[in-house]
Amino acid sequence: LSFEIRKGKKRFIAAENPDILLKIISQRHKELKSLEMDVKYISKLLNSIPVIKHEVTVVRLYEETDGFKKMLEESLKAENEIVVFSNSPIFSEILGQEYYDNYFAKKAALGINSRIIYSPCSFVERLNAKKDQYKIDLRIFPEHQGSEAGFYLWDDTLAIESFKENKISCTMIENKDIANFFRENIFNYFWKEAKPMENT
């Protein structure tokens, strides 16, 4: 190790004492050791912090009968039961009995159970006659409580249907918290209030 001394216009190069070099190296070792310990501590601290996963909400809008069909087809991917709440008479007229029969047959073949709340009508009576075959449990509301909306619900997906003035729209919301809210606080509440269907 050397160092430079300037005196006026003269320049002197002198050698440093080797002991100083050893001291510098020793000091650097201590600093690196301290830094290594700091890094290990920070890494351990960061690893102890729980990772919070933010759920992304997906919203899709389907319209007209083709959109309603698409929603029904997607519901066949359900890993758990499908619940349905709709008192609109238009619901049973949208796609026709043959389409619904095929849909419920496919659902049953996939081992998917469903609970349905609906208003008294011939559509529900036909479903009730095949409830074991279709893996369906039905309950009914009085006719005066009919509406122009309803919803399908499975897993983390909520599908809200609107039949206002025969204009069909289906808003699909994929969100665990929203799905759980509708299942536990809305559907299950009305399920208890609805009247079980009699065996036919």
C-alpha cells in the first residue's frame, strides 16, 4: 500500500506500513460479518410476515338467451352444489322445457346437487316430479312475492339475472366473499322461509 505526498511542485510516493493494511482488511472482515448478520435478520423478519393474497374480482355481463345459456353451461363446472333463487315466471319460459331437461340431466350426471327456490307453477311441478333423478331439492314462495330478477350461485360465482321487460341480462361476479354473503345471508335465509315441495 502506498500513498502520495505533494509539496509545492514536488510529488513524493511513500510506502505505507504493512500493519495498517492488515488492520484495514480485518476491519473490512468485521463489517462484512456484521452486514451478513443484518441480512440474515432482515430475511428472517421478512419471512415471518404473512403474505396477504388479494382476491381479484371478475365481472362479466351476458345478454339475451345465448348469454343465459352460457351462464348455465358454466354452472356445470361447479365443484359444489348450485343454488337458484328466482320467482320470475319468465325464467321457466326463456329456453323451453326440453333445454332445461337436458341441462338438469347433465348436471345430475356430473354429480352436482342443487337447491331451488321458485314460485308455484307447472315448471316447478315438472322439476319436482324428477327431483331425485335431477338431484334437486325444491322449495316454493307464494306467487305474490314474484319478481323480475333472480340468481344462480355456485362455488365462488354469483350470476344475477334480470328479466325486466323480457330483456334478459346476466351479470356474473366471481368473488368468494360476495358468493358467501349471498349464500349464507340471503339464499339460506329464504330457504328456511320457503315452503318445501310435497312429493309427487
